[in-house]
Amino acid sequence: MLKKAVKQLGETGRELLCYLLERGGWARLNAVTRKFGSMEGDGYFWLDEGPASPLGRLWSRALVMVGRARLERGSTRVAAIPAELRDILARLLNVTAPGEKAGIPAAKGPRKV
């Protein structure tokens, strides 16, 4: 089922997942929206009107979560692939799994606020 969901994503959605995976599975929201566009106007009533942005579409499918996280310098908004999906998505998208580059351990991700 996950394989089908990834297949149905547009090229930009797959590119966004790869972008996050290459960064350990998460990134600051401002970096993501600069590269992939704002979620402005997506709203939360997805049954009435689905999100238009790539990040919003991934969020509506629970492939990415958007929220706040406490990092080393305080709290910030982040976009994160759920840890349980990172290795599976890396295989489906044929990208290096988080942390496999140069023997770097996989990022644990931001701490919950």
C-alpha cells in the first residue's frame, strides 16, 4: 500500500521525500518551504478541498508530519518523515537510507516539545 502511495505522488512529492531522507528524515520547515513552496491556502479540511502544495499533499497522506520541535537553539517548526517510514521510503525511492552516507549514524530527529 505504501508503494502504491509513493507511486501516485508527483515528481515534486517524491523529490521532497528524497530531500528529507537525505537530511536524516527531517528539516526545518522554512528550508522546505523555500525549496518546495509554501503551504499557504492548504487549510485542514482536506475532505472538502485537498491540499495544493507538495508538502501539504504528503502531510495529508501521513508521509510527512509538520509541527514544532525543540532543537539545540530553541523551538522551531519542522517537516519530518515518521521514523518508522524512513528506511522503507528510502528503499522505495532508491535513495541512501538516513545515516548510511560515510558511516554517519542515522539522525534521531528533533525532540518532541
